[in-house]
Amino acid sequence: MRDQVLAYIKAFFRGFGQIMLQANAWTGILFIGAILYDSTLMGTAGILANIVGFATAKILKYDEEHINNGLFGFNASLFGVALVFYFEANIWIWMTLIVGSMLTTLMMGFALKRNLPAFTFPFIAITWISLYILSIPQLAMPTVSQHFVDIQEMDDFLIEGHAFGQVIFQGSLIAGLIFFLGVFMSNPMAALYAFAAVIISIYLSHYGHESETMISNGTFSFNAVLCGIALSGTRVRDGLYVLIAVVIATYCDHVLVHYGWTTLTFPFVVAMWAMEPVKRLDKWIVGWFEETFKSRLS
């Protein structure tokens, strides 16, 4: 019983760590701490959503390994934080949080069973739907204008911190640095690739003459963070894959923002979907060479 409870606790924290693709409980603890540092309400909403996602997965008897790795917690957690980022908390928000967290779990379960690369798409889809429904008058009041990003001056280091923070809707530099530390503690290579990815996105945004304020608060870079983490590796071509994905995600971000869309992590997902056939081709080529050389040597 004790081991089972401990496994559930680790799964809960990994659900937060998986927001940045880290199945690491300590990373999740740091992420929760950073969110609570910025906003107790956001932290509470994220925790509740994570619990709902975890409970839904257990009730539906989804794969235990997936549950223990936190794969049913991160979309729900992001959704919970997003709701109280965009709207003032009321009964409709909390009801939507519970229902939406369950739906993200159902979508993730569907994708995992069919080996589909869902990434954060369940969070994106349910959040877009919720934003539309909750925008109906009298349901919820928007609060985005009340949130802050502590921009002191245009500095690439500050943008790095804000980019990591914006992945989970946090505006303080401290929260962003804690997020970076959480990823670095789990996977130093992924953290450094993410750092480099932000630099690339900053350059592309300056080159595209985007808003200086939006560049400095990390709006055009948080999707790059996720691209850098997702495609990081020790091979030379991993760096090339990160570069391509960041270019796709950043320009997708620019287009969506100019057309008035709430981008969320959709540019990251688009970039990952675009890279999926490339990764499969890479795997096939490597496998073909290995089989060819093995047959010739034997």
C-alpha cells in the first residue's frame, strides 16, 4: 500500500514535469513551486486539474506505465493554469476545469492507444473550446490584463527566463529560471538546447520586425523552448532538427498572432508534426544501414 501511494505521488509530480517533457518528479516539484510563487490561484488550479486527469486515467484503467510517467497529468495541468490565467475564477471556471481536465485525459488516452504524437494538443483543443464558450457574457470575466511580465529592460538573458516561464503562463523571471533549473536537473542537454532555441527565435522575431515588447516577454520564444527540449540529443543532426523545428514554430507563432489567434503551444505541436516524418525517415535510414552492414559483415 505504501509503495502504491508513493508511486501515485511520483506520478502526480511527473505530470507537471511532463509539461516540458520531463518524467522527473523533482522537476515537477520545482515547476509547482514556481507556479505557486507567481500565483497561488494558478498553482491551485494546476494541482486540481492534475488530480482530475490522474483520477480519470485510473478510473478508465489506462496503461499503468503511462499513468506513472505523468502522461495524463501535463495536458490537464496546463489547462487548469490556462483557465485562471484567462478568466476570473468562479463556479463556471471550476466546473469547466474539472470537465476539461477529464476531456484532455480522454484525448491523450486515445492518442497513446493509437501511438499518435499528441504532445500538448489535447490541452490546446480543450482550451480553445473553453475560451470560446466562457467568452459568452455572464459566464466569466477575462483577466489577462491583470497579469504581468516583469520586463526591466531588453536583455537576451531576461528573455530566456521569460520564455521558459511563458510555457506555463508565468510572467516572473524567477519562475522562468526555476523552470530552466527543473529541466536542467532532469536533462542538461535538453535545457541547453532549449536555451539555444530561444536565441534562434529571438533573432527570427527581430528579423521579422515583430513587437519588441512581445519579443522581450517571451511570447515568440516559449514554443521554441519546447522544440529544443523535444528534439534535443547527442547527434549532430539533432541540432539541425531543432533549428528546423524552431524556425517552423516561430514563424507559425508570428502568423497566428497577426491573425489574432490565441496561440498557446500550437506552433510547437505544428513543428513536431512537421518533423515526425523526418524522424521516421531518419530511423528507417539508420535501420537500413545497420541491416546492410550487418549482412555484409556476417
